[in-house]
Amino acid sequence: MKDKGASRVSPELRPEDKDMPLLPWIDPENFNPGYLTRNMHLLPKRGDKPEWQHTQDYWANPAAFSRSGSSQSGIESAGTGPAPP
């Protein structure tokens, strides 16, 4: 963010992702504690493409972001002010 002079980032759908199906934030087949499944309607959604999945895998997530590249990742940076600390 500092290198780009951005003060915030936000996820944005790419044009090719506009019609992708939305799935529950977590896969209930793999992780289904009651406190989450009861409130699933309140949680964010995920897409069906790998870059929109939540693997909850600490070691895999950074690799997925680096493979996607910042211009293709669906992350938009903006702002000209200083980045927050």
C-alpha cells in the first residue's frame, strides 16, 4: 500500500466474476460448528473460483494471493493520503 500511495484497499469483482455463483462463507461439509451455521446468513459469501475461496489454510493463502497477481486478484487500491499505521 505504501508503494502505491494507497490509504485503503477493497475487494471488487472483476467483470468475468460478475455472474459467478455465491456460496456460503465456509463449506458446511468441512467445518460446521453450530454457532456459525446458525448465523451463516449474516456472514459474507464466497465465489466458486479458487481466488474467492476461504481455505483457512495459513500456508496456502499467501501462495494463492501471490499467484493471482495484484492486477488480477480482485483487490483495488485507492487513495492518495498516507496509509494507516
